[in-house]
Amino acid sequence: MGRPPGPAHRKTVGEKVAPRPRAAAWFAAALALLLAVAQADAQTPRKITLAYSAVSMTWLPVKVAVDKGFFREEGLEPQLIQMRGNIATAALATGDLDFSLNISPVLNGAIQGLGLKLVCGLNTRPLFSLVVRPEFKSAADLKGKAFAVSSFGNTQAILTEKHLQHLGLKKGEYQLIALGATGARAAALEKNIAQGSLMPPPSNVIMENQGYRLLGNTAEIVVHPIAGLGTHESKIRNQPEMVRKALRAALKGLAFVRNNRSETIRLIMAMNQIDEKTAARTYDVSKPGFSANGLLTGEDLSIEWVFIQQETKKTGVPVSIAYDMTLLREAQRELAIKPSNDEPPHARH
């Protein structure tokens, strides 16, 4: 048997054994690496996807928010993806897409029970102008004339009729011709197949530069949002901070568009490849349509919702299922944005 350890080898109770220098160095290095990875993860922007159907002034505030770095300020890395409306609806429903910038795909998904909801409106009024041929100087000249619409019964056709009736024309005093997209309708005016059409910016201003006349902006006539942020209710429920961050970026973009004319004009020039004069006029005719605070109500959505109800034959489905402004209001409070004075009382819930 070996001899028991002598006094020099015995450990007393509570005595700590000093770690070996090499092990301590490895431990410190590993801890530093873990802390660095955690810090890098915290600083890495969260990627989000936003779909749009076409380049359009309606979602200009989001384009501004991207270009000015407002999403990056919120820790988000936005990716804009062009996508047809029906594909956007499906991608939102499966969670493969974070946001749609077009309102229609969200409303279509909502009425089908797919759980899609609007969480913000970028414009509360349509950014259209009634463009007519140069020889027509007033509404009185428009009786008996033909107006080009994209297709019968759709929103653009409905708004065309509302605009014409606002000018004093009655049903039967004008004719609608379904001719398709903006370019086709412009060609119809040039060939005098149609004498007028509702045109979006900057096409309305470009045609004005060519000698056509603008007889009013639809934004001055009717409430009808076209662009906003829509997502799936699961993201509202399970990822509220991500949604709030996106809403804060969009609200910053809205405020910038409304309050920074000269710089927004430069962004419009780049977005649409147009000259400064055309971009300035485009800004001025479009600004009235942009939302002051991002809020949407059921009444705001009523024209589009009724159209979708008729298309889907789901007339009993209430529009309230299609929007949720809870996180928007939280983002407004965080940015000290007040609801507008003309916000309907029933919207404050």
C-alpha cells in the first residue's frame, strides 16, 4: 500500500484549486467569441419581404423609407419584390411573404378566410387625374363622350364613374370602353377612340405635358386607399415587434413625403425616370392622396370591399375582418404621431 499523502499534499475543506493557465485562456476566448456572436446577431438587420404589383406612386412612402434608411434604423433589411396580386395573396397566407403593399390582395385573402389583415394605409385617396383630349376644356364638353377604363366593373371603372358624376354627368351621358392598362388607354386617347381616362401619376402629368388636360384629381372627390401594408394575422400575433418596426419605418416615410417636397421630388425623378419639372408636378397632384397618419377605417375600404364582395359572392362578410390598426396606433405613440382631427370617432378603438 502506498503512503497516505503528507501534509503538503492534503487539500483542506473549501480550498479552491486554481485553474490551469491554458484552460482559463481557452475559457476566456470561448466566452468572448460567444459574446461577439450574440452582439453581431443583435446588430444584424432582420430581413423582411414586401411585395408590389407594379412601380407606382401609391407606395412612394415605402420607397422613400427604403432609400432614406428608415427600415435600417428599425433594424430591418427590406426586400421589395414585384409580384402579381393573386400570388401575393397566397404568399401572405403561407407566411412566405411578410407584407403586401397593395391593398386588394390583402382584402381578397381576408374575405376568403385566409387571415390576412391591413395594418396601415399609405394613401387614403386615389392618386388619379381625369385626363381628357386637348379640345375639351370643361365638364360640359364631356357629354356623350367615351372614357377608357382598364376593365368593366373594376375599381378604376367605379372611380371613373364617380369622377364623371362629380363633374355633373349622369349615367347615360357617357360611355365606358374597357381597353386595359395605362399604356393602352393612353394610346386610345391619342387615336381618339376614347376622349378621356383616369390616369395614375406620373402618366397623368406626362400626358398633360403633351397637351392633354387634367379635369380634376380623384383624390379631391372620393376616399379610396390603394396602397398600404398588409400581413398575416399570425405575424401580428407572434411577431408584433417586427410589424411595429415596419410600421414605424412606413410612418417615417409618410412624414418625409408630406414634409420634404424638394428631396421627395428628386426621389420621384429617380423612381420614374422623369425630369424635375414633371416630378414636381407629379408630387403636387399626388400629395393630397397620401395619408397623414396611416390609419384606415372600414368606411375608407368600403368601395373596394363591396366590389370584392360582389366578385366573390360573399356579401355577408364584414369589412372589419380585413384590418387591424392596433400595432399602428402603438407605432404612432412611439413616434408621437397624433390621429388627425377628422378621424371618424368609430375608428378610435
